[in-house]
Amino acid sequence: MWSAFWDWLAKLPQGSASFVGTLTGSSFGLLAILLGALFNSYLNRRRDDRQRDQERQALAATLYAELTAVHRYLTDNVDLLGKVDRESLVGWKIGAPSIKLLPEVMGKLGLFRPHTTLKVLDAYLRAERFVESLPRGRPPKWLEGDEIAAAFVAAEHIEIAVALSTAAAQAVKEAIDALGTYLTETA
């Protein structure tokens, strides 16, 4: 087959042979450029995916740390309220959990799967609404000037505060577990 092609090419006038050679060379050049562009695109995609995975892991670690602190705060409330002497208790001062990192990274939540995003947002909403949902009591005069506490729960409503804190802690724990899957993935 090749010998027939070479015989045909040899019989062509010199201008035609030059044209076929130029056409063949430019075809190989175009093919090489296309293959190079495809390979470069493949390498760029891999780099972008690796960067997105690293950003996702960093975001998961950030929110994991903050939610762990919120969970600890909520469970500490339950533990402390379980240990106090209810007979002599007038009430309990409860502050709002500290939430500072979520507003800074809100635009990046799309890096997570929708299920994880829903869990994280639910946890933050429950943690933020925790103090607002507590039954309020009137603090004694000697506690009125305390600006640290966000709410004062009267002694008769301590069980409600424990239940609300436990429910919020459970939602936060579910979000922590969902974020934990991103921390164990390899980049």
C-alpha cells in the first residue's frame, strides 16, 4: 500500500508533491497542537480539582473546629445544669455560643454536598437561636448588670433549657459528623 502511494507521489509534478508534503506536515502539526491543548486542559483540570479539594478540606476543618467549640459549649451547659443543686438555684445565666467563622466563609459552602450544607446550616441556625428560644426569667437584682449573659433562665425552667441545649447539641453533632467525612478524604 505504501509503495503504491510513493509511486503515485513520484509521478506527480514537483509543485503537486510540494503541496502534498506541506499538507501532510501541517496536518501533523495541527494534530500535535490539538493533542497538546487537550493534554494541557487535562493537567489544568487535575490541578483545579486538587485545589478545590484542598479548599474544601480547609473549609471543613474551619467549620469543624468552630462547631466542635459550639457543641462543647452546649453540652457543658447540660452537664453543669445537671450538677447544680436545684433546691438552692435561683436561675441560670446562659450566654450565646460564639459564632464568628461561618459568616466569613458563607460563600464557600457550595463546595460541600447539599446534604452536608443543610446539616451545617441547620446546626448554625439552631446554635444561634438557642438563646432566643430559652424561657426568660427576671434575674435577681444582684445579677441585673451582668452583660455577659444573653439570657437568665429561672429555676423552674431549667429542664426546658436542658432539653433545648441537648437538641441544639445533637444538631451540631450531626453537622460535625457530616464535616468529618471531608477531613478523612485524601487530596
